[in-house]
Amino acid sequence: MSSDLAIESAGGERMRINMGPHHPATHGVLRLIVECDGEIVSSATPDHGYLHRSIEKIGECVEWPMFVPYTDRVDYVCAMNANLAYCVAVEKLLATDKTTAVQVPRRAEVIRVIVAELNRISSHLVAVGAMSMDLGAYTPFLHGIAQREGVNDIFEKLCGQRLTYNYITIGGVGFDLHTGAVEEIESFLAQFEKEMIRFNKLITTNTIFRDRCAGIAVISAAEAVAYGLVGPNLRGSGVDWDIRRDEPYGIYGELGVRVPVGQGYAGRTGKVGDCYDRFIVRLLEINESVRLIRAALKLLPPAAEKPADPVGGFQADVAKALRKPPKGEIRVRTEAPRGEMGYVIVSDGTKTPYRVRCRTGSFTACSIFNKLMKGIFLADIVTVIGSFDIVVPEIDR
Amino acid sequence: MTLGPAVDALAQWLSGPDPAWWAVGAAIVAVWVLPVLAVVFPVAAIGQIIERKVAAAMQRRHGPNTVGIDGIVRLVVRLGGFFLPRASQDRLVERICALPGLGLLKVLGLGQLAADGVKMIGKEDFIPAGTDGLIFRAAPYLALTGAFLPFAVIPFAQDLVALEVPVAALYALAVSGVTVIALLMAGWGSGNKFSLLGGMRAVAQVISYEIPVGLAIAGVVLWCGTMDLHQIVAHQYNGEWYSFLGWNIVQSPFLFLLACILFFGGLAECQRTPFDMAEAESELVSGFNTEYSGLRWGMFAMAEYTEMILVGCLVSTLFLGGYQSPIGENWIITLAPWLQTILHVGIFAAKFTAFVVLMVWIRWTLPRFRVDQVMRLCWLTLVPLCLVCLFGLALTMLLANGTVTGAAFGRLPAMQHLALGPVGYLLAWAIPVAVAVVLIVLARRKYGQMHPALRELTGGAS
């Protein structure tokens, strides 16, 4: 990659700036090679690989359930969703053969939705908070992080971890809900909704914030599809597509997911698919997640004695099936906060996968950066990066 | 309380035979440098502690709260009581720290200031390779100089001013411009592209915003007919118990607008959010001071806080009656001079501190503008608005007095005569306010519609 980046001369009076890998606004170790003419950017090329940990290669060396903790590290901002994507994929693989098929207990399915949506909330809080911080407003970020702590507290009681949970397992979840979890989640949601109203009054409807995001980095719907954007970035451009609704997995089909899309929320100066639309879509998704959690809590069946109980249990017995899974190749996609998180897993019938490959939203989002960043201001680069909510471990894996 | 007599004495002594030059040096240090330092550090410290405490309160955290006085006590006991056994030293420290009141110091985290100061002074004076040596090293001094020079003409009380200049307002505006050279030097001398961009942004911004600031000051000069800050303060004295009605800010809506413009222009000149283009930590890492550390960085920080206080002082002096009390100023000036001075300094400090708190509040609430938006705000909004205000002000004076030459007044007990009668006063407020309200309503109707989804996000509020 670096060889074609080594441009002999920048030409004219251009200045080349390395934004990153150590830069406050690149959300980790993304490196952008920015060429600019004063404050105007003429090109910005992302350079990846600073956080590569060979997770996909590791997947070929460890047994099926042992890969779950590694999925946490693919995207540590929404580790529950990352767990879920892999586990759903393996379950789908096991379901190709009647002898190995596992039925995930109903209670586990509901718990999965609850934790996945809670994690979506906390992930989006980081996204909107970090974007407002990139635009110079530090206080909303801390208010968002304070709410994220509430989610982390619930998860800590649930599985002992605050960041990389390793909670969702193949065939269910690691532990049943702890005593009082339902009340805790409900009281968290009640205060969270009030806090979000305050957050939105503080930053979302702020004129300076809106004017900085409106009309910046506009992506048309066709472009968004062509560049393979996913998740809120795709929906921000007005494309009505959400895996949870359109290819439902788990119990999402029963919940009736409502999908917010970009509509030019900034008003007069805004266009469909600008940075402000992507930001607002995330906030609306937070509200939708709150609704989904409440709906899921209503569906939660009472706990049963046996963990493997098909209704009230939390973990189906998969040990035997995973020793000799069916051969084949499975592709599954799920809706993570940063869009589609897809897993392609190839099994050769042994207890370790033949190939595990994941497809993440941040990686494809980077492909459109250079196009979007031509001709914008240097200050807008951070707006664009923030609006895409990239998480660098997801790019490099 | 001016420094004049001391300087005169010094000059007299210098002109005598065979001065001992080391004594001259010491005297200069004693007379000039020490008082300046004695002001510099507390002023910057006040700004710092306000900043950290307000930010902490807004972000629902404690802020500095652990560094108390006990560390200092421990140090003193260790040094002073070195002959005692260690255990009794510790017991002594515990005893002293248990005294009532010292705990409060710890809660307020005031010890953090001392700790920060010691840390800054103790750090290595690191100068990266590739810097432009002299320029890099000189910039912080210049920044601090530019920030402190204007204080020479600010009247803190009736007779408490370092330098009496008839063109004080012009002087303050002129010397505060020195800071921009320092920012450019820091940006260029650092040999870092982020610094360079920050420095260039700072220059463009500060120079632009000097125009609305200058025009706002010109409005006051027009109204009061003088550039002497003392006389401008005296002009705002109405001799009644409701003394705040004499202040410039309530004299006319145009003056009110000019006060706002001066405040926001000042905000932009000291590079505070939402105008912190030059630092912009998420864009330019830390802008012009990216490569600075230790005491040199500390000088920039002190310059920033000092400038904030300067803006507060200028707005208070020009528009808010300076050191005068909002009520009962006519009673205060009958008191003994020393008591008067104390009260006036306290009132003035309260005024500029309120502005500093306001600036900190704004900083931790608002996001940052973009470079072009900052420039557009200055040239397309503030400058025309200033001109409109100046014109409106002149028109008001012409209609009320038949002349646009403001009358110069003497020192405080000299009464200010209301230039406008009650009807004129009402009209002067009513007409511009009505025009403004109509404009705002029209603008809201045309541009202020919020998307329904946003209304839902903010809990139904429009």
C-alpha cells in the first residue's frame, strides 16, 4: 500500500500532513495521508494496518467456541453484537445437518436481543459523543460516556466484563440474567431517555453543530450502495435497509423493527446523506433500541431449572455438535451498530474452522473517504470520520 | 497607588553619582518584575481554577479535588523537623492536616494549582529538533507580554491604575495585538505543519476580529467622547442609588449590541471555544502549541487565561460601569478612600470574574466553528452590525442632543447628565428593539423550522 502512496512531489504548493496514526480525532490508529492546499483538502488517503492482529487467521487455529472471545476484539465498542454475529453463523452451519442442529432456547434468544440492543445503545453513544467531541464540544461526550457506564454496569453484573464480554455463546448465552436484571434494565432505560433529551438539547439541535455537519460529505443513495456502505451510514443516505427487519435473525422478526433513514434533517442547508443525517440516524436508532429492549423484556419467558430447556433455558447443549460439525460454507450477516457484520465460515467437518472471515462496516466506509474528502476543509475531515463512526480494530482486525 | 512615585524615585537615584548597578538591577526586579509576577500567577491561577471547576460541574465530575495542603505540610515538616524520628513527623503531619479548614482546601482542590505550577517549572525544557530556535523560544514570552500589557491602563478603582494614558482604550487595543505575533512565531518556529496551520489560523482570526472589537470600542468612545478609561467609567455614574441605570450597556440598545460584539470578539481574540481555531485539538492536535511543553506551554496557558480576564475587564469598564457598584454607588463614594478602593476592586473583580465564568461556560457548551464560518461571522455579520450600531448611536445622539460629540466628564463625583429625556430614552430603546423582534420572528418563521424527528429527539420542544 505504501509504495503507491509515495508520490514523488505533491505538486504546486500543496502540503502533505499525516493525520494519524497518533491523532486525537482518528479514533484509534487510523492514518490519513492528507494533501492540502492551505485549509482545503485535495486528497486524503486512508492507510490501514496499524492495528492488525490476524484475528481471522487465528480463527483457523482455534476450536469453534474458542473463537468467540476473539470476536470481541474485532469490534470492542459493540462486543455483544460481534459475539452474536459469529454465534449466529455457527448455529446456521450446525443447522445444515439435522444431527447437529441446535435449538437456541427461547429465553436465550430474548436475552441476546436485549444485550445486543443495549450494546447498540452504548456503541452509538460513543459514536455521537465522539463526533461532538471531534467538533469541539467535549461536555456532550462525557455525558454520553456516563450513560454508557450504566450499560457497562449492567453487563458487568451479567458477565463480569465491561468491554469484551464473551457473553453470547454458540447455542445460547454464557449466563442467565442475574437477579433483578430486568428491573435494573428498566430503570436504566427510564433515566436514559430523559438524559438523551438533555443530550439532544445540548448538542444535536445546536446551530453551530448543525451548520458544521449540514451539507458536508453528501452521499447519494446510489453511491452509498455502490461503495458498499452499511448500517447507519447507508441509512443516512436514505436507503431503507436493515438486516434486523429485512433478513431477520433471532427473534427480531417478531419485534417489528422500525428503521429510521436520512431525510435531510438539517433543514434548509442540509441534504439527504450528509454528516448530520448519519448523526441523527444513530440517535433515532438509539430510541428504537430502547423500544426494542422494552418489547423484548415483555417476551422474556421465566427461567427454567435446566439450562438446556428449550424455553426457559439459556444454553443449548452444543458440545457434541461442535466436535463434528457438518461440512460446508455459510455466510451470515447481522446488523451491528456499525452496519452489517457478516461472517463467512468454511467448515471441513473438524473441530476447528477451516476459514473464518468477517466483513465489517468500518472497512468499507474507508473506501469512500478519499472521494468525500476532496475539496472540503481540513476541519471537515474530522466531521466526516466522526459521522462514519469508524472503529479501527474493525478495519484492521 | 500608581507606580509613578516609585519610578521617579528610582530615576532620581539613578541620576545620582556612581550608582551600584547590582542594586539597580535588584531595584528594577523589586519595583517592576515582582509586582508583575505577583499579579501574573494569581490571575492565571484564578482563571485556571474557574475553568476546571466549572467544567467539572458541567460534566458531573469532581474536578481537581485530591491535591490538598497535606503534601505541602508533609514537605515542610520533613525539612523543618528532620531531627525528629519519622513516626513523629508523620504524626505531626496528621495532626496539622486534621485541623478544621485544611480539609476544605483539599475539597476545593486548590493544591492542584501549586502542583501544576511545580510540575510545569520542573519539566524538562524540551525543544524538538527542526525548530527555529530563537523564534520558538521567544514566542511564549511575547504572548505573555501581549496579554499583560493592556492591564496597565485598566482602572481597578478610582485611583488604582498603573498608567494614566489619555488614549487608554486605543492603547489596550493596540498592545493586545502583540499576542498574534507570538502565535505566528510559535506556529512557524515549531517546525510542525499542524503548528503552522494553527499559527496561520490564529493570525487570520485575531486580525479579523480586531475590527469588530475596535468598532465596538469606538462606539463607546463616540458615546462618552473620550478614550480615557477613567473618564469612560466616570461617564457611567448617574449619582443615584440605582447606579446601574447609568451604565453604558443600558443607555441604548446599540450600546448593548456593541457590548455583546465586544465580548464575542474578545472571545475570538483569545482563541476560546467556539473560536478556538488555532488550537482545535481534534483537527490540529494542539495547533500552535503542539510542540511546547513545560513552562513554555504554561506561559501560553497563562496568556490565554490572562486574555480572558482582560476581555472581562474591558467589557466591564466600557459597558458595565467599571468598578462601580450596580446599586448605591453614590453612597460608596462618600466612604473613606481606602474603603472605597477595597470595595471598588472587589466589585470590579466580581464583574470580570462573571465574564470569565461565562466564557468557560460557553467553552464547555458549544462546539467549534469552522474556519470559513468564523471568517464569515466576522466580516459578514459582526462588522456590518457594528457599523449599523455606530450609525444608530450617532443618530440617537444627534436626535437627542443635536450633536454627535460626546461630552467629556471629569472624575467620579462629577454627575453625568442624562443625555436623553424619559421619552427619548424609551423611544431609543423601543424602536430598535421592535425592529429586532420583528426581524427575529421573520427569521424564525423562514429558517427556524425543525424536522419533526428532531422535535421528537428533544422531547417535543421546538
